[in-house]
Amino acid sequence: MSDDRSEPITPAEQRLEELLAQLAAEHPTSDPAFAATVVQRARFQRAIVTPLRTVGTLVLSVGESVWLIFGLRRGDR
Amino acid sequence: MSGDTASTAPADAAYVQATLRGDLRAFEALVERHRDVVVRVAARIAGRDEAEDVSQDAFLRAFHRLGRYRADASFRAWLLQITHNAAVDHISRRRPEPVETPEAPEDPERTVARLPAERLESRERLARLERKLRGLSPDARVVLVLRDIEGLSYEEIADITQAPLGTVKVRLFRARRDLIEMLRRNTYDWELPE
């Protein structure tokens, strides 16, 4: 916990550092299957997100084309 | 406390590229490499009970944004920025925590591990300290966790929190001061000199 403080550290700050160092030494654990679970969810989301994006892009393109065609026809009149 | 990422950065970048080409084993390797720091930071910002959900959320957000990661930057700092945002979002969606009720002793069912008294006391003291940390504002808590517990540099913290360097230093100063005050007001003896 080195610091670039220009002022000297107070005894209370020193004690706080000790307490936080104890906390830092104690690591919360996670489920051993954590990575596998994340990858499973990523795979599932990718399977949904990619087709959704494709459909969205397609709908947008069709919408733009329709707007362009009708816009041009209206301009012809 | 914090391992420097300089030696792991090229490997991270390679795993990112492989993931972008569709290799989910490469993404799994990225998760394995960084899960400890992500879970630790999530636990200390959002609380232990929420750490796993916040961490999963952070990794999934990262997965969908991998295309935006710049290979010349630290992957860990980029990931911790996402973790920080996920944890702060999580806190803001949650009901405010009562500040004093967590002082109640831990559920005896959860501490039946029959640990030696000294270890039990130490564990309980750390649990109390974690709860006190959660009494700080999210901004203050984040800088204190990243600096004083994870040992990150001010520059890294500025990147992660997207705050100017000066703001990070001021927040840290106030966070330490506020935590000392909170511990002094506490009935538990933290052995803090006046």
C-alpha cells in the first residue's frame, strides 16, 4: 500500500492501513465453475444477439428503402 | 497486492483476438486469468453476496464489447472499468443498506465451522470492516478499494473510474478520513489512536 503522500501518515491512518491490509490478504472465493458458467451464458447470448442484430439491420435497410422509394415517387408528382 | 499486467498484456490481447474470431475457449481463458481480481473488486464494492452476479455481469458486458478494446491498453484496467460500472449500477438498483443493523452478530449457522476462537474473531472483525466499507459513498468506496486494498496506481484508478487524477486523490483522502471517523464512532474497538 505504498503511497506518494507528501505529508507524514498519522497513527490513525497507519492503523487503518493495517486493517485494510488484513482485508486485502483475505480473498473472497467464487464458484469453481464460474468461468464455465460465464462462457455458457456468453454462448447463449451470442446465439441470440447475433440473429437479432441481423434481423434489426435487415428491417432498418428495408425501412430505409421503402422510405426512399416513396420519397422519390412523391418527388416525381 | 496487484500484479502488474505488463507481462500478461500480450497474452490478453491474443485471447481477445481469438475470442473475436469466435473461439470461446479463449474467452474462458480470459475469465480464468482475471476472475480473482474481478470477484474481489465486485465483492468489496457491491458486497460479498452480490459479487458473483456482478462479476458475471461484468464479464458478459466485456464479452459483448470486446471489439472496442484497444490492444495497447491494459486489459485488466479495461475490465475493471466495466466491473466498476457493473458494481455501481448494481448498488444504485438496490435498496439503500441500513448502516447500523449490520452490526448484529453473524448468523451462528454460518459460523459453525468450529474454527479456533482467534480465527473466528479475526474473520468477524474483517466482516465488520467490510460492512463499514459499504457505509462509504460508492465513489469513496471504489477509490479506497482500488488503491488501499487492490494496490492500483492513481493513474489506473483514474482510468477505471473515468475521473481526473486530482479527483481520485481528493476522493481517496476523504474516503480514508470518513472511514476512520466511522470506525471511531463504532462501539467495536478498532484500536484507532486519536
